[in-house]
Amino acid sequence: MPLTEDSEVRRERYPYRGARRPGIPDAYDKLDVEERWLPRGAVVLRLPMVYGPHDPQRREDPVLRRIRAGRQHIPVGAGNLLWTRVHVDDVATGVLAALDTRAADGMAVNLGEPATVPVIAWVEQIIAAAGSALEPVRVPESVLPGELALMGGPAQHVLVSVSRAENLLGWSPGDPQQRVAESVRWHLDNPPASTWSAEDSRVDEDALGSA
């Protein structure tokens, strides 16, 4: 760690085959695209976890929906996973940077925030940006609700180097804390249709009861 563009890629293809995830076909694999276009001189931008306005996966919502429901505590585990993230607006500037220079032609280029905080610190950034008093409470990993699985202890970090993007494309993202605040504001102003349920409360209370 960190992973670079020259690190070994996945040996197995089509990781979503049989998963039946909406909008993702069984034959989906980004490596197929890289094999076809890198030899033609294209720049392939490899993206980490993308967050921000209009995120269809609403990665911050496991925290924000507890805030909207008026919860006082959120169960967490070790929360020490390091997973490089990037705001959607910084992806856009990365695309423009790749279009504006020929320095990275025929290369894969990682985009992402140069410094990565553990996921528990990301949760704390979300809480602070929302102006909430929601308190993380450490519980055994075995009782974490499924949507908070990232709050456990990782089998492997997903930390990538973005030095190629910085050096060849002259690209740099915005301040991560400011980007989280921008994302949180949008998601609070545009909540999903689903609401907090009694079952959600029961699952949380069961987990918190193990603290």
C-alpha cells in the first residue's frame, strides 16, 4: 500500500456475475475496457469510492438517515478501514485534466484524495457537517447492521496512490472536509424516499445493547 497504477489487478473477471445488482450486467468488467483502449493511447481514469451530490448509492446515508430520524447513537466497530474516496466534482476536473494534456496518453491514472482518513473519521466528518450530536458507539463487529459493515475491521485496505494524476495531469482535488460538507448539505436537502422504520430502530438497539 498504497496501490499504484502498476500494481497487480484482479486475476478474476466479472465480479458482479450472478449478483443481480440493478443496472449492472453479468458481463460488466472495467478491465475489459482497459485492455481495449490503453493500446490505442487512451487515458483510463480509475476511480475509488465516489461520493457527492446525486450519488445513486447514497454512501453517506447510513449516517444521515439516523440523523434525520433523530437518533442519538450509531453503532460502529473498529472503523479503521482506509478506502480512498473522491468527490464527484473532483472526478469532473480529473476528466478535464486528462483531456487537456497528452502526458498520460496510453496510461491508467488513479484519481482520489491524496490523504485518506479511516472510515470512522469519515463518519465523524459527516456528523460534524450535518451539525448533529449523533454519537458513535463501539459494538462487536458481529452485531453491526448490514449497512454499517464498513465500520468493522477490514480484511484489506483499499488505499491508492494519486501521484501520477498530480504529476502528469497537474490535477488535485478540493479540500476533503469541505467536499464532505458540500455532499452532506446536498443529501440533507434531497433525502431519499425511504424513511427510518421501527425495524431499523430495533436492529440498532440490539447492536447498541451489546456495547
